[in-house]
Amino acid sequence: MYISVIGTGYVGLVTGTCFAEFGVDVTCIDKDPGKIEDLRKGIIPIYEPGLEELVKKNIKDGRLHFTTEIGEGVRQSLVVFISVGTPPRGDGSADLQFVEEVAKSIAENMDSYKVIVNKSTVPVGTGARISEIISRSRPDLEFDVASNPEFLREGSAIEDSMRPDRIVIGVESEQAKAILRDLYRPLYLIETPFVFTNIPTAELIKYASNAFLATKVSFINEMANICERINGDVHVVAKGMGLDGRIGSKFLHAGPGYGGSCFPKDTNALVNIAQELGEPTRIVEAVIKVNENQKLKAFEKVKSAAGGSLQGKTVALLGLAFKPNTDDFRDAPAEVVVKGIIREGGAVRAYDPAAMEQARQALGEKGIVYCKDAYEAVEGADLMAVITEWNQFRLLNLERCRSLLKDPVLVDLRNVYEPATARKLGFEYSCVGRN
């Protein structure tokens, strides 16, 4: 089977590469010539553990190809995946212009039956819109549209593709269902659960899943704030909750709030979809507000640790990406913290193992020094704050950090360290939901 994947962003590149690893002949298509040239050389534009090696391996084995020619990819493929961006508009709704442009291009280049699979995260009804666009342009050809939402975690995308929790496929015809079942046959061998449904339901499953996970994050952050008032320990609260099989332990980790490319965009889009349908999502609306407030609380913790004023103070900020093992700075809590520090007259010395360039593009240079490692960031600062739980920050030499700081002040926004241990080393220590 030959397939093509249109869009070589995070989802498209991972999807195409993993299908190639399964033995499928894959052509990845993008309109950016420079990006395609780099990909042909095995140079990838994102930070994702294991992806570069897998791209190079499958290029060498002749199963993974890159081109700017959409016609070439569409004509030779039975299955065409749409994996382009759906950025948020000002009102929170998803912008579908790229999806619609791709649908038009597919229609212009089709010469036989195809299954067009939407992999992008899109509002309910987008599958019908794609079908309408193609039908209007090519009434002479048969085709099927399907929805196959992705559930990739940044930093674990290869594992999530090769050994997913489930595969969701929305289809309207038995022929498309059979073709996609055959394409995903390697996952049947490892007994991956498959959910076959109609297209609108598949489209909603993606939004519902991310909104629910975001709800767990905001919920445990509210519990953490209560813990701080009652001398409680949110770690123990989360453990006590998570041992209940109906709840589970995942995503019950208190911190400065969620960020990244999925949760903020998808929760806002779901609210917008629901409002258009006349069925407001009160819980999701609250989740968004709680998360915005949690980012502000993170900044206030840093300000409080600085003695209530950041004027003339320098903060060593360890971590910029919204989570470890990614370079994604979109909607990261660090952005709120950095901007708050600078707005109130402070300065930042920052370090992140992967997201330095992305942060630099978003934040600029004013008031920020981008450092080569954690210890350079800490040197000469008035206090230090851990905002992304990279593994290398879990085992910092805290005695060395204390000696490099002007004052031994540590704000642990990810609860990386044990409070008693940090205080025993002489730190004035604060965290999230623990005392």
C-alpha cells in the first residue's frame, strides 16, 4: 500500500515516519522547499526523542520520501492523510483554511478512488466539509473521507504511534473501513483496541479526550491551592485519588498549569463548538479559567519568594518548554512568569535543554539572558525557580546552586524536590500544594 501525508509538522512527520517503520511506502508532502530539502537529508525541524533516527532509517530503507509536489503524492496513493495545522482564531475557534486548501488540492490531483483521512484536530462537521469540497470539484470520481484523530504526547510521540492506547477511526463506508483496517494491521497484532464510529463522533472524541485530561490538571491544581491553606500535601492527595481505579493517577500532578499545542487550543475550540451548538460546556470553561489563574499563581509564588518585589531582582528560571522532552513553548506557563518578572522590573537568566530558540523567538532578548546550562543561569541570581521538570533538573547539585545564588531561595513549581531535603540544605523553599 502507498500512502501520502500532507503536512510535515509534528503530527504529519511522526505519522508518516511510523507508518514507514511499519513497512508502508510513505510520501510526506509540504509546500516549504527548504523544509523538504532538510527532511530529505534527515534534518528534522522539531525536537522529539527518537524521531530523527527513525526518519534517517526509513529514508535509507527507501520507504520514506519527501516532496513539495502534492500531485505526485496524491496520484500514487490509495490513502491520503491531511495533517496540517488548525491554529486558533481570536475567538478560540479552529482556523480551517489550511485543511480546506489541502482538500481543494487533493481534488485537483485525484485520478482514481482515494480514502482521504483527516488527521488534523478539527471541529465536528469538518469531515462533511472536506467531502463537500472534493465532491464539488470532482463529481466524476469516487472517494471516501475518514477521521483518524491523533493522540500523541509530545516527548513520547514515537511510542504513542507504535504502541497506542487506541486507534479511533470515523468512516461512512465499509470499503474505507476495510482499507484503514488493513493499513493499521500491525497494531492488530499487538492487540491495540480499535474504535470504529461515524465521522462526527471521531472528531468529538479528540476534543473530549484532551478536555478531560486538562480537567484533571486543573482539578489537582485547585486541590494543591487548598493544601497550601490547610498544611496538606497534594502528592498524598493525588496518590489517594489515583489509587481509585475509576480515577487513575495520570495527569494528577500539581504545577503551574498546562500549556503546549493541544490542551489550550482544544479546550477553547471545544467551548466554541459547544456555544455554536447551543450546548455550553460549563466545566471546560471553568477548566480554562482555572488554568489561566494557575499560571498567574506561579508568577505570584516567584514574586513572593523575592520578598514581594521583583524590582532589580534577577530570577534564574530553569525550564521554558511547557513540559519536558519537547521544545514546544506555545502557551507555556514560563511565558507568563517571564513576562511578569520583566514587567515588574526584574530580569531573567533562563535555561532549557531544548526550547531556548523557541522561547527567544517568542520573548525576545529584553531583560533575559539565555544561558548554556542550569548552573550558568543560577550564577549571580537572587533566586532560582524550576518551571519544567526536565530529568536533569531533578538531580541538580543543590549545594553548588546555593553557593552560586545571591540568596538561597528555591521556588519549585513542579515539586521536583522534597521540601525537607531542600530546607535542610539551607534553602528558603516553596512549591505547589506542599508545605
